[in-house]
Amino acid sequence: MSNDYRFSFGPWNISEGADPFGPPVRPSIPMAAKLKRYQELGFEGVQLHDDDVIPDVDDKSAAELDKEAAAYKSILDDEGLVPEFVAPRLWESKKGIDGAFTSNDENCRRWAIDRSKRAIDIANTMGTKLLVLWLAREGTYIREAKDALQAHRYLIDAINQLLEYDKDLEIIIEPKPNEPVDHAYIPTIGHALALAHQTCDPKRVGGLIETAHAQLAGLDPSDEMAFALAAGKLWSVHLNDQNGLKFDQDKTFGSANLRSAYNQVRVLELSGYAQTGRFVGLDVKAMRTQKPEQALKHLVNSKELFLHLVEKVRSFPHEVQEQCVANRDYEALELAVLNHLMGV
Ligand code: GLO
Ligand code: MG
């Protein structure tokens, strides 16, 4: 098995199984117990929201934030874990009901920037310079609710303020086309990188591709990754899977479309992603049906599937690829890929 990739997931990926139609079905697991599981599951990186590190971030003083972040960091150190990034969780606060950076309410927009600065402070104490922005509620349910032109200006202005706040900070935009809002303003990596280039320091703004988010936009995740890689801007990935155009399912990587998973791994392999030291993040959810003792399998299985596919990419016969491409015989190439994946 290949072991040169570094893997991460977030504590929210160990969940209690609640969905919009029903309450939790598994007992909640304390943060310290979750962190204990990382190493044994073969994970080194921890994806973090600001309030995963410190509950009630908004109500704490700067000194309290620093103290609590340092305490959390020392737990990570003891467990041999690395924080991959910190992300401000702007979408759960009442202030962010109608969007955060693009809210129509000036006070809410100001809060969103202040809260993100708190997340940057936490990231600094934790020892990561990466801030992920998943722009969850930056969009609308009806077009007339906001001035979209102005909303994009707000986004650029907010990112500029964060870049100016910390000169070492790197911002990673995680695009998603919908859910929770009907129409999100930054739906794809093309939008994210175009936005990055309008900021005051484009070289410190990159992107993160999540499989399901690309699929929800009707796009091929491996091509979305290639687009970001070509620009030197693929700074993380959230691998998972999605069974068609439904709610964001966060299924086990490769479970709905193995061929698509193979191509995502292929593009990462061809680009030398493992050698960049950046993480392969998983953003996967256990099925609601899983009993507590089975509710970590989605993580282990996703990682194992990824590593098997790395081997599949590495062992694909190059000469077959070359001959088929030279002959423009893509039927033969397709069959060779499918046979290789099936092991025949
Ligand atoms: C939801 C997103 C979410 C983010 C996480 C990090 O659809 O994928 O899980 O990745 O909040 O910001
Ligand atoms: Mg994600």
C-alpha cells in the first residue's frame, strides 16, 4: 500500500446521525475521545472549525481564546496530530442567518469579519496558517433578496481585510453551489479562483475541491481539481461521494462512482500532490443506520479505497495507455481502465 499521502478529517465527521427529519441516533462522543481515535484510524491531520477548538468563540476574550487554543494544541501534540486548518463556522450563529460576509445587515457583516479574525488568532495559536472559508450562507433563496453585484464586492473586501490582518495567512476557499442556500455566490473552483485574483494578495488565496460539491454543480471533480492544480491552487481536497443531484450526501469516497474516484486519485497522482505535503481530507458522513461501534467505518473505508486506487493508478499499463491514445482508440482505453479497476 502507498503511504506517502497525508490524511485528515474533521471531528464533525464522527457524528451522532441526526438528519433534518430525525434526532441523533448515536451517543455524542467527547472531543478528547474523538481525537484519540485519529492515529489508530491512520489519520494525522485534524480539520477544525473555530468552535470545534473553543465553544462559544464569540463570547470569549482574546486571552481566553489564546489559553483555550493552546490547551487544545497540547492535546493534539500529545496525540501526535497536526491541525490542517481552522475555519470560522459562520453559518451556525444567529448573526449569520442571512449570510455573513454578504448579509444585508451591516452589523452582521462586521461580526463575520471579526469572528473570522478570531478564527485566525486561534489558527495562529494552533500553529496553522490555513483558514478555510466554506461560504455556506453567502447566497440567497430568492434572487431579489440581495444585490449580487454588491455581494461579490463584500466578499472581496472581507477577504482583503483578513489578508491584511495577518500577513502570513493563507485563505482556502471551498466552493459549493447550494445547500444550505438555494443559490451560492461562489459555486465552483472557477469562481473561487477568479475571486482570489481580485483580492489584494492573490498568491495567498487558493482553493479546496470537495467531490460532492463539484458533482452538485454538475461538474467532474477530477477536472475541477486539475483546473486548480494547473493554477498551483489546489491547497486541499475533501473527498467523498454523491449519488446524483440530491442533498449533499458526503458518502464514503468511491462508494457511488468508483471510476470518478479513480480519476480524482489519478489527477492527484499525476500532479505529485502527495509530495506537496498538503492533506488529502475526507469529508464523509456515517450512514444514519450505523450502530455506534460501526460509525467510524466510513473514514477507514474511504482512506483504504483511496490507497487502493493509488495502486491502481500506479499499476495501470503505460504502454496500453500510450498505444490507445496514439490510435485514438478510446473504446479500447476505456475497457482497459474498467478491466484494470475490476482486476481482470
Ligand atoms: C459542507 C462542507 C463543510 C466544510 C467544513 C470546513 O458542505 O463541506 O463540511 O468542509 O465546514 O469548512
Ligand atoms: Mg467540505
